[in-house]
Amino acid sequence: MKIAVISDTHLREPDFRLTEIFNNHLADADLLIHCGDFTTFSVWQFFCQHPNFHAALGNCDEWRLSNQLRPLESLTFQGLKIGIAHGWGSRSQVSKNVANSFPRDYDLVCYGHTHIQDWSIVNGIQMLNPGSLTSPREDKPASVAILDIEEFEIISCSFIPVE
């Protein structure tokens, strides 16, 4: 099974590049997660075409999205408890702030906000930040994260450049 995780698209509207990224990396995922900062309702609607799409509200999302999304989201997929958040606070504290918002029995928590790729364990929880789809930091390329899941376990996490 494949989980695709993205964050921080920061687009005014879907464009050709976003469509290419979706078709090449996201459409065939069994689960698509967005960690917030779509920016606009139309970008959120674009991702809703995926049959198993889940997302959290970001701090830069337009007000209409607050009727569709929550800052913290939870789901179970293939036996894994997954949390989704955008994130808040100083860049060095975001993963800790988000990890502290979910119970310790979660298998994975996906977050954004920093625009920095992260695959680490915080307070016993596996944390994933896919970086930004449009404006990455720390000399990393724009990226999506792809998780390979087998028999209720995360087998691997890859950051796929999309520039």
C-alpha cells in the first residue's frame, strides 16, 4: 500500500505543474494526506478528486476552508493510527508541538508548516513532514513523501523531488 503525503502548496489555483505532480505521484496512492496551507478553496477542491483524501487546516488557508477542515485530524488506515496537523510555533518546536497534540499510541503523525522535510521520532511517535510542494527550505527540492506500508507496518519513507 502507498501513502502520499504533501503540505504547503501555497497556490492561488490549481495549475499545470500541480496536475502533473498529482498524476505522476499522488493519483495512484491508496491514501493521500495534505498537511495544510492549500491557501485557497479551489486548490483543496482539486485534491478532493482523490478517492481517499484527508487533510488538516493550515494557518494560511482561506476562511472558507475552516468549514471543511480541522486543525487536527485523525484516521485509521491499514491498521495504522495516523494524525494530521499543519503545525504552529517556532520552527524548532513545531514537531514537538504537533506530537504533543496526539496520544502516544499513534503510529504516524504528519505535519507541515516548516517547509522542511522531517522523518523522525518525537516523544515515541513517528513524525513526517513532507516539506513544501512549492517553496521548500534548507536547500531541499520541492517534494512529496511516499510511504510504503505492508502488513500494518511502515516499511519505508521516500522524499520524491518534484521540481
